[in-house]
Amino acid sequence: MGNNNEFHITSAGLQALKDELAQLTTVKRAEIAERLKEAKADGDLSENAMFDSARDEQGFMEGRIAEIEHILKHAKVIKAGKGDKVGLGSTVHVELETGSQKYIIVGSTEANPDEGKISDASPIGRALMGRKPGEEVEIEVPSGTLTFKITKVE
């Protein structure tokens, strides 16, 4: 692992952040500027909910832009896992008592359990790191202990 300022991210995740940043800095900034201008034209700003709402949104958006720029500045692109060991960027196929499951091991900025993308720092991610197909891994989860049998790593 690199230093703590690095964000491990797949090339697809990096592209998604670049796309979001472009959208925010062009389209969204212009939209909010326009809303602020319209709200100012309405006169008294002290009781102007539209102006306050646009200003709040502008603050959130600028915060997100700064966050994305920080991540991009410190991003370290994950090369897809090499060989048959689980690592960052690996797609891991596992068998559980409840059936099979597929996880993609990613850095924490990209984790999205709904899409099967789990962080290398999550309990499951940590337990799978460095393992090989055929290995069984017991993982403590809130509901008890799960046994994952790794069937394939790609």
C-alpha cells in the first residue's frame, strides 16, 4: 500500500470521476449561476428562499468539486489483479451457503456494495485480499460467520 494520501481507484472509476467533474464545472456551475442571478433579480435577498437554496446548492457543489479534484490529484490507478491472487481490481467469484456471489475489490472511494464493488478495507475485502481460488475464508459479519469459498479470481 502507498501512503495514506493515495486513493486507489480503477480506470473506470477514474473516468467516472472525471466525467462528474466536467459535468459539475460546466453545466451545473452555469445552472446555479443562472439561478442565483434570477433570485437576485427578485429583489430582497434577506427573505429569498430561492437565493438561499441556490447558494446552499452552490456550496455543496463546490465542496464536491474540491473533493473530486483532491481524489484525482492523489489517485493511483489500480491495475487489474495479476495472477490468481485476490488484489485491488480483482473480480472474485465466491460460493456461500446461499449461492454464488461476485465481488470486485476496489479502493474505498469507489466502493458500492449495490454494484458488487467492495472496498479492500471492508471486512469481506480484507479477508479476501491475497487469497487464491480453492481457499475457504471465514468472515465475521454482524449476523455471524460466513464461509466464502473462492472459486475464481480474474
